[in-house]
Amino acid sequence: MALINCPDCNTTVSDRADKCPNCHCPIAVNTPQLNENIKVIEKNSEGCFLQTLNIGCIFILVIIVIIFIGSLLTAL
């Protein structure tokens, strides 16, 4: 944070001020970008329940396929 002089009244003003507190003249200084307040939200990976559910479904499908193939082989 630095102090600068107001272009109108020459009063010392913070470089982060929007306007001069004395004469209310707008301070035209490079202001920080609004991107400082933006938060990036990252998608979390699947929770334990969903991972277990997916593995369980795959396991059940494999068992059904094995039973189906076994029943076809015994029918021959």
C-alpha cells in the first residue's frame, strides 16, 4: 500500500482509495483485479459409498455372467 497525491487537491491519499477523502475526486490508479475474490471449486472424487456401489454392481454382473455361461454349458 502506497500513498499518492490527489490530482485535484494534492492531498495524500492511499493508492487503494476509490476517491479522495478531501475533494472526492476519483483516483485513477491501477486497482487490483476482481479475480482475487474468485474461488475455484474443484469436483471431489466419488465418495466411499459410490465406489463401493460401483464395485458391488460390477461384481454382481460378473457373477450373473458366470452363472449364465455355466447354465449354457450344462445345457449342452
